Amino acid sequence: MRRFLATATAIVLIVGACTSGSTPAPSSGGAASNPPSEAATGGGGSTAPSGAAFDPKAITGSATLSGWQSSDAENKALQDTVTAFQAAYPNVKVDYKVITGDYPTVMATNFASKNVPDLFYVDASFGQPWADQGFLEPLDDYIAKAGFDTSKFFPGYLAPFKGSDGKSYGLPKDGNTIGMAYNTAEVTAAPKTLDELVTAATALKGKDGLKAPMCLNPGLDRGLTFIYAQGGSIVSDDGKTNMVDSAPTKAAVQWYLDLFKNGIGMTASDMGDDWCGTSLGKKHAAITFEGGWLDPAMSSTYPGVTYAWGQVPTGSSGSPVTISYTAAYAIGADSKNKDQAFVLLQYLVGVDGMTKWTSGGVALPSRSDVPTPTGKDVLVAQAQFAKPGSGFMKNYGDVQKAFQDAFTKEIQDKTYSADKVIAATKAAVDAALAS
């Protein structure tokens, strides 16, 4: 379930759902990619002629589609979307296969053997590494020849799937932003600023059996939101300069630690819970920061708890900001049916396919021109100003682990000093940038 994103992103374990957590990229090399006009047809299907416009309706053949699956609801939503595709494009037959087990490990084996699906999921955390290692087919020629408009995608969802060469290697199939979920019986109005958040949380200390006013994650998977809100960053916008020891980042990390020091924030594990959704559901905390994956967990397990979504409060930067998570569909450099795969891809990430896919409530649209699912208004609106929560630098999993290990130790030791957190994270970023 999507709730495991918190742990997976921070300690670099595979997660799966509509927008998964962070996962290490395989280290083996891949085959060089071919332009669309040279793509293999597979199964006797037709292809677009070299230099000609790409007409999806003119393509025939078959395509395999693979990815992970987190729930029966997700599987049904995707199957329904594939059925809708088949009705719109009867000349391209789709064979959907779920990849079980550790997804990146399975895909690493597939890449090494050059036996990859035609279209498959790519998490934001390994989009650029897989592209740079030659595992993925660049999509720019397809996009241009098909006249496929990418301007409606939220920028934060597109960014992780650009290779170092600036080409596009995936298109986001959906997305999620981190929002503020709060128990409406305890919090009557969503705090608009971080100062208001601290004031509201402080007033809740010791109230109604709460173990802490807020359930907070000790990692960058949520903490990065508050760093950005206060003008800090991990790296510069161009990804080349370490920004961890900048004054705004140091201040933001200390602010985050102080929430734990002052008793208004606590980790889920310290509350005896497996994740912050459980803490909200059991009323151990009144406020937490999660994504849309919280909703099905709450409705199925804690239907009696009333809660609402609020935008992440604005910090000292003065501008609204949050982080987003996403996954894309991509075509392999060694995929056998690339043209057919792009026909399927452009439907799944287009208006019709994404509307069908997200209407079931298991995912949020990565496009601004797709209707917002019921109850997801805040989370979707935040995509306008969300920054990628992963996939924006190499070896980010190592950076996340360094931050979380040091931050957790400060909490456990009750020392609450940002200095060691900053030092450990800076060293990890330096190593990542030098790799």
C-alpha cells in the first residue's frame, strides 16, 4: 500500500502502488536505444515510416505491459483502463502482466538479458539512472511525430524522467503530493502557515488522549517539504551544488527537530504504530502529512474518524510548496514492440486514459486537464507548486538514509541538534554528486 512510501523512500526499499517509493537502480549496463523509425515491430505489426508522422490509429500488433500492483482496487482500475484502450485502439492487443517480487531486481535481470516488457512502470527514483544506463528508449521523436502535447503535465511530475542528455524517457502515469491531514474533531480549521501549525499543535498537547499532536516521519520523505517551505534545499536547482549546509536548510532541520523536542511531534513507531495513517486512525495524533494513499486506508480501517485535507502550511519562504511522488510509463531500449508500446503509452497518459485510470480514486492525475477525483482537490491543486520528492539527483537513497539515521539518533538520544544531521547529510550529498 502507498503508506509504505514513507519508509521505502527513506531506507531505499521497493514500494509499489500508483506512485511508488524510492528504489535503487540496477548497476548493469543496457543496450543502446533506437529511434522510433527503427523500432522493431514484433508479431508482424506495422510501424511508422521513417521521417513520417506517427499515427497511433494506423499501428497494428501487440504490446506487453508490466508493473507492480499494490491492491485489488489498483488492478481493477488498470484492467478497466486497458479495456477502454482496446475499444479505442482495437488493432493493438495488450498483454498485461504483474511483476511480483522486488521490482527493480526483476527489471535488472530483464535488462541484462534484453528481455524487457514493451511498456513498463518506472519510479521517479530510478528514472534518470535507468535512462543514463541505456535501459530506456528516448521518447522525444515519438512525441514530436505523434504531436503528443506534454504541456498539460504538472512540471514536478515530468522532471524525474529526463535523462542527463535532456531527453524524455518516460511520461508520468499519475502522481501524489504530500498534504496535511487533520482530525476535524480536534482541528477546526487548517493552519495556513508553519507558525499557525505550531500554535495549533501546541494547543493540542495532552488533549483527548493524544500521544502527540502530530505524527511526523524522521526522514526527507516528508521532512524535505518543510526544508523547502523555509527556503532550504538539498541541492541547487541545477543539481550541481550541495545546499545542505546553507543557513536556510540548517534552520529548517533544527525547526523540524524542535517539533519532537517540544513534544508536539512524534514518530509513528514511538506511538506504537506502523505508520502515521494508523496514528491518525487510532487518534494517537491529530495531524499528519501524507498523500492520497491515506484515504483508502482510513475509509477501510477507520471509517468513523473524520478528517480533512489541508495544503501544506507556508513557511518563511513565503511561497506554497510541497513535494510530489510519481511513476512513469517507459519503453525499453530492448523492447520488441516499440511503436505499439507508444500507442498504448500515449493513451494511458493522455486525457481519456488518465481520466479512466484515476476515476476509481486509486491515483491522482499527473495532468492539469484531467478531472480531479472526488475529495482530492487539495492534493491535486498542490501539484502546481510541488517539487519532486525523489529522482532529482543521483544516489538520493543514500542521502535519505544518511539524513534519517542521523535525525532518528538525535530524537532517540534526546539531543535534538541539527549539526550532526547536517554533517551526515552533507557528506552523503557530496558523495552522490561526486559519483
